[in-house]
Amino acid sequence: MDKTLFEKIIDREIPAEIVFEDDYVIAFNDIDPKAPIHILIVPKKVIRSINDIGENDKDLIGKMFLVARNLAKEKGIDKSGFRTIFNTNDDGGQTVYHLHLHLIGGRQMNWPPG
């Protein structure tokens, strides 16, 4: 199976504006941002979607949210507010089949999101 776009970023085969990285997670600016701050938080372990999260992945998923919290604070949007999103499968708007958490902020978010 071919590598996903995110695997290529993790492996440094294509460039990205990386804002955080450790042994488990990488976070980088979205190339098509929907707000002034739009960061993708991606586990280095390949998990296709929320449907594929296993019982052993709960610490990794929690880590993704802690990274989101820390980046929101670092970017100064923790107090004004931000949105975190997992898109799942085609109808959910998922375009890269490697689990990723969107951290979006820096402007007023509308509801419903559409």
C-alpha cells in the first residue's frame, strides 16, 4: 500500500511547517487553512480513522488532545476559544486516511459547521 501524505511528512519525504513533534505525534500547519490557526495533529502510528482506533490506542489519542491543548495555549487561542475536529470517512469529510485532529482557531467559529 502506498504511503499517505502524512506518512511522507513524518518520514520527511515532503516538507511541512512542523510546530510540534515527539516520538508519538507530529503536528504541522495545514496547507489549506480554514482559519488563521489550523494545525493538524497526527499520530506517527498509522490509524486510518476513528473507526480503526484500538483499545491499546487510548493513551495515544489522549496525547493528541494534550498536544492540541498545549498548542492552543502556545498560539494564544486557549482563552478566546478554538475547535478540535476528527473527520471520519467520506461523508465526514476525511480526505487523508490517516487519523488526524484539526486544531482550528483565531477567528469566530460558526455553528453548525456545515
